[in-house]
Amino acid sequence: MKKAIGIDIGGTITSVAIVDENFEISSNIDFPTPRNPEEAAGKIIESVNRIDPEKSYPCGIAVCGLISQDGRILYSAPNLKWKNIELEKLFSGLDRQFAAVNDGSSAAWGCYIAEGNSETENLLSITMGTGVGGGIVLNGNLIFGAAEIGHIKMDPDGPVCGCGKKGCLETYIGGIHIPARAREWEGLEVDTTQQLFELAEAGNRKAVKCWERIGFIAGYILAGVVNLNGSHKILLGGTVASYAGVFFIDTLRKTLIENLLAPEYQHCEIEISKWKNDISLLGAAALLLKRPLNMDANRIIDSR
Ligand SMILES: [Zn+2]
């Protein structure tokens, strides 16, 4: 059976796993992402060799940052403070074929190919984790460049984002910023989004209101995106969406539809991805299992 290794370098956690052609995930290894890129690459290579000692499978690497069109340079990963990294050099010890892609783009490919959406003409995926990523698939082509939905500007006087600018969407609905917003909006003393979720689950009205506000903000901005590019389907993935989605998906959907230009004609479904926080990893591996129409062989780096 055809297999590939998926690697998801996130702002908090890095995951490595084997994905087969039926999109079953096995042999997972997770670890906190080292802040130093060389150290991170070392740990990734060690994990890959542990789960594939025969060096049989190619690797798809999803990174939480802006990657060049050809997939060879990581320009910037704000949440890791990595800049201008030559990926071919960083992963030269992988000793396998690999392709690197923005984690939002890989999630979109995962949603499209593995989640039964390959009939969807125009798919948008949103990853709500530490930050907020986005990805677009158009008629079987993956948009490799920026789909940085998390950095759509909302307020020039808003909170400072990991990208250095102010008032990005991510500063309102990204996991790393949610605790600060919960304090501002409802005076809740929480340190993590998980705590805010647990409070909501325990019936705390203020915590529930915070999640609804997050749903409103996400729906409001996504309506703008749908008005712009005519997405037919939106899938939400990432850790925050996976556990707390139940508290904001209804508000998000309602706000999105209310703010479409012509809701009677614009059909846009919105769902939480069933792969939840594995979708970027799965999509990265899926790039090697079933390539997007616009992905040519030059995008695959051979470090053997
Ligand atoms: Zn930003």
C-alpha cells in the first residue's frame, strides 16, 4: 500500500506520523516544537527515522509560516520567530524525498482529498490552532501562495499580532490570543483556551459568551472572504476548532450567512473537519499520495 510521512510543524506542537493511501494515520510522534530551527529539524529527522527506519516513504512537511511558491524557502514563521530558512539545507539529513507547504494549504488539500470534498469546486479551509491558517483549493488546484486569512486586518488599533502588525483576525480568534480577549471582553482570568473551553462546558455564561463572540468575528470575516472568492464549502480544523467548535459553530454559520451579499444564491456550507487537529499533517502526506493538479515534480525536494 502506498504510504507517506506527514509532518506538521506547529507553533506549539510538532507531529510526525505515517499516512496510508486510505488516509489512516499511524505511528504518531508528538513533541513540543523546539524554538531553534536546527534543533527542530534534528528532532523531526530522528522521529521520521524511528517510524520509517527503512527510509521507504517520502515526507510532506506542513509549516506554520509563509513559504516560497516553489516550496524551498520558509520566509517567515511568526509564531516560531523563524525567518528566511532554506528548507533543502535544513532538512538535508532527511535522506528522502520531501515537499514543504504552508500548514493552511496542506489542511485545505487534506480536506479536499481525504474528506470526500473532491467534487467541491471551491473549497476554503480554516485552521484554528495557536494561530489561524487558511487554504484554498480551486478545481483540483491547490493555492500554494498565501491564503493568510489569520492576518486579515480588522482594527488598526487592535492587539499586536505575532506577525508584528496590529488587529489581525488571529489576535481575536487564534489560540494564543484568546485568553487575553476573554479577560478584556468578560473579565475572565484564564491562561489557556482549554480553560476557557472547560469553563464554557461547566456552564459559565461569560465563557460561553466569549466563544460566541469568537464565532461572530470568524463568521463576519469569512462572509467577506466568501463574497470575494465564492467558496462553496468551508471546513474548520485545528485544535481550537476541534474541542471548542461546538460553542461557536452555530454563531459562526449564522453570522456568515447574514453577511453574504446574496445569501439566496450563495450556497456555502460550513463544517468542522472530522480530522480536527490532524488535518495539516494528513494533508501534507496527501500531497505525496495524490498530487494537486498544479503540483509538478519540481516541488519535490530530493535529499537522498
Ligand atoms: Zn498578523
